[in-house]
Amino acid sequence: MKVRRRPLVRLAPVLLAALCLAAGPAAADATGFFVSAEGHFVSAHHVLDNCPFAGIKTPDGVLIGDLVASSAADDLAVVKTNRRPRYYGRLPKDPARALQNPVLIVRYSGSGDLASRRVTPAEYDGPDPFHRGDIRFTATETIVGGDSGSPVISQHGAVLGVLVARDINRSYIGVAVDVFTLSRFLHDAGIDFETEGETAANRIAGDPDKAARFTFPVTCLK
């Protein structure tokens, strides 16, 4: 069976060198986002699988979080930090309507540090034909390693999905876990989340920095 998507994992060079000397598994850099006022942070399962601790890089330093929920089937994972974030992702009240509009992908690529942040416009392409619960987007820039766990955000600032892969043949096509799967996963994990109405006050069009207030790079710490 031909593989139709490729997970987006970037190995962290410094950690890789140290861990290779210890004959242990390598750490991976990715992206993630806060999804609750209680400090829950979402990323991709294939990044944080078997990861006892996650290091979340913020302007205030690296936060250490414990893995509290994970699903290989959904490719989602949550770590709990002791941070009570001022900003965190909210889900849309009407996901189907929100998906009809242009979206933004907030991601940390290249070096995997805070300076590598990109806010990339994309268009919704519909359900992924190969993976139930996934949706596809055509981005204006190439999807690369380190983008796993990036939130796909509506023009009103609501989280519509979690980027987990790209099409193996077309690097501009991103594959994301949809908001319906994300909300079910959070509910089943006992994690409270909020929805956000589409009001003028929430609009992030023209101010992409608003889309990145709750999104940060993350590394698995073995």
C-alpha cells in the first residue's frame, strides 16, 4: 500500500548528538499549542509518544510538561504544565462554517526556536481520502519537519485542526486532525476546553501575531 502522507518530525541536533552517545532514542522538535486555562498543551502523538516529559519553549523559558493523554489512532497528545496561560486555543462554535474560510497555520520550522515562527495562509481542501478524521489544506509555503502539532486557525482565531503530516508527493498539502476529532479526544481525556464565537473582536486577519499567542515549539525530553 502506497504511503500517502509523511509525518513532520525534525530531529533536534544538540539533543540528537547527546542521545546518540547514550544509545537512547532521539528527541524531536515540533509545534504545539495551549488549549486550556489550566495549562494543557496539545501536539502530535508521533512526536510525544513514550515521552515522559515535554519541553515547551516560551519567551519566559522552557516549561516542562507531563504527558497526560495520548492517542496513536488520532495522532494527538496532551501534556500538562504548571503554567496558567493568558492565551490558549478555543474551538469554533460552528466548525463546518469556519472551514469554508481561509485559514492560518502557525508553525515553528527550521531551527525550532521561537525566532523560527511562521504564520502561513492556507485553503481548506476537504476531508483526507486516506485517513478518517483528517482534513487537507493547501498552504502558500512548503510544509516541513517541525510543523507537526501546528494549529490550523480560522480568521477568527479558533482552532480548526492539528497539523500532523504532509502529502508525500506534494509538499504544499498539509494533513491535519480535524476539530471534531480534537474535541472528542479532549472530552474523552477529561480536559475542559472552550469555544469562541466569531466576533469582530476575535478576528486575526491582518494581525497574524494574534494567531501565535498560544503556539510554541516543543521538544520531547527523554
